[in-house]
Amino acid sequence: MTGCSTLYITASSVDEAELIGRTLVAERLVACANLVPGVRSFYQWDGKVQDGEEVLVLCKTRTDLAEGAIARVKALHSYDCPCIVALPIETGNPDYLDWIKSETQISEDTSATS
């Protein structure tokens, strides 16, 4: 394992996705946020199938920061039950993975052992 994860998040609009992405990067909870507009989503909500346009936000972070980033997204998000899923990064460009680690904050759990 690399110790890094990707957060898969859907947002209701480009403005909301930008708020989420910029905030997480500024607070160093994630190293990078990619916005992918034009996502069409089908899902069950309020007892019926919904069809809507969303923006996908992909964030790269350290795995030990994922829970904090998820909590922050929930605080910023307009949905009652936002899609926020952490996916472990199994492997990748070692230089890029090191960059993710260097651009994110040191969590209290890891700083105590460093």
C-alpha cells in the first residue's frame, strides 16, 4: 500500500465543486482536486429514480487524512447524503505519491510518532 487515497466526490454544481476542491487544497487535506463537469447521474432518492447533472471531484490525499477530508466535505456540501468515497491507491508514480504526502498536512496521529 502507498498510504495514499483518492476521494471520489460528486457535487451539485461547478461552484460547489470549486468550493470543495479549493477548500480541501487550501487546508492541506488534499494535495490536488480535479473537477470533471458534465457527469450525468441516475440514483434512487425519495422513493424514485432521479436523473441529474453533477460535477465529479477527484481528490488525492494521504489515507490518514481521508476521514478528516470527508468530514470537511460533508460540512461544505449541499446534499443531505453526499457521495464521498475513499479509494486506496495501490500503486503509482513514486514521485507523484511522494508529492501527495509532502503537500498534505501532517495529522496528529503521525506527527506524534515522527
